[in-house]
Amino acid sequence: MSRRRIAFTLIELLVVIAIIAILAAILFPVFAQAKEAAKKTAAISNSKQVALADIMYSTDSDDGFPISSYNENQKIWPGVPDTNSQLLLKPYMKNEGILFDPTNPAGERDRECPGQAAGCDGLEDPNLVPANLKQAQHDFNIGMTADWGINYEFINPVYVTPSGLDITAIAQTAVSRPANTILAISSLWDRRADGTPFGGGNYGVDAPCVYDVNNKDLRPGYQSGWGWYWFGGWNPQSPLAWNVFGGVWPWHGTHTVVAWVDGHTKVLDITQVAQGCDVRPGWAGHVLNINTYLWSDN
């Protein structure tokens, strides 16, 4: 008995190929959305773990959140070593991976020396650090480029006083609305001329406003005549600037991941982050509604 050979005509093959192409066109966006959703879920989890680490640190440190710096020299050698808020959380973290948002493409080397073409932008080049201090400098730099920027002005402000720097951090219980006050938020280190982010995140971000409608400075502990360390505020007039949102960055489309003082985490659209504030370049705007403002409850 002879077997009958089964063959497809050219038209049948083209129909099958067309069907596969149509299915791929339908499914690929679904797969991409699923991948992004998974990254967002991981980012929310990481942010929450960092927030809980902040709370544990506060519990062990007389209620105070970790300070942003010891001396602002941004290196662990020579002389008096510096620190940063994320580095101080290291004993409370299982691994440094929770400092990162999976959507941020920066790798470990990018974060160790984010401005390597320009001298690391003030960070010590790990290649120049003594061998016995390389790990410590690595940890410091990773903390500086963490993707969860602390609410710099209202959680751990740094002031320039007549006698030097006043580096402090507020007490956790000093926040009267912990579930509605930002502790840390998605951030970026810098952007290239075309607006592309690079270098990882930033350990601190600027609030959109620091003055109320009466021009009262809302930052905790601030005294008239003091200066301050800041990143230039929000600059909405410069859409390609790294601090167009004060260092905050929507790594998930138009959304940011926010960790609140009470430890919970939430995703907000970038337009919601500055609610209650009349955003203008360099803090020229004012807090119009302190009840809806998310950066301070003063």
C-alpha cells in the first residue's frame, strides 16, 4: 500500500503565516504589558522594603530617620568618612537590590560611578580607592544612586548655618500625617542632552514647594538667614533637565512609586506628586493647600 504525501499549497502556507503574524501582533503588546506590570510590582515591593528598613532604623535610633550625610564630602576616604541615608539602612536590608527599580536600565557599574566621563560628579572613582576601602566606597556610591529618593527638605534637611552645616533628620513621630507624607519616591541621577536618564537614581529629591502662601518656610528647623543644600527645586520650564521634577522620575510610563512615612507604598501619576502646590522654577511657587500637599504636613 502506498502512502499519500501530504503537502500544503503556497496559499495555505501564506494563510498560516498571516494568522501567526496576526496572533503575534495581538500577543506581543500583551506580553510587554505583563512584563511592565511585573517590573512595577517588583518596584513596589522594593520600595516598601526600603520604607520598612527606614522605620526599623528609626525604631533603633531614638525615633530619628537616617540622616542624609555626615559632612557632604561624598566619599569614605581620606579623613572623616561620609555617609548617606541609604547606606545607613544597609544593616536592615537583605540585599542592596531593593534599592533599585527594575525598570531603571542602569547597571552596577553605572551606579558606582554615574558621571565617570566627568569625574564621577563628586563621587570617588572606585578605581582610585585603596583596595581595603573598595567595598565601603562601593556601598556608599550605590546608596547615593538608589532609586528611592528621600524627601530631602522635609525628612532629612541639610542647612548652611553661620557655624557650619546643620545636618539632621526629623523624628518619625513628628509627622502628624504619616500615611499622607512622602518618605521616598522614584528618582533619577541625571539625564543626557537628549533627555535620556543615566547613572541610576538619586538618594534625595527636592520637594516642589517649601513656602506657604505667606512665604513662611515650611522646612523643619529652618531659621531665617540660613542657607540650604538642595538640587535646584523643580524646573518645569526645562523638560529635558534632570530636575524637571526635582529629581523625581516616572520610571513606569507617567507613574512613580511612592513610599510613605507609615511604611505603605503606592503608585502615583507624576501629575499627582505636586498636588496642593503651585509649581514654579526653583521653589518660586507656594503650597496652596497643606491638607493635600504630600511632602509636608506643617
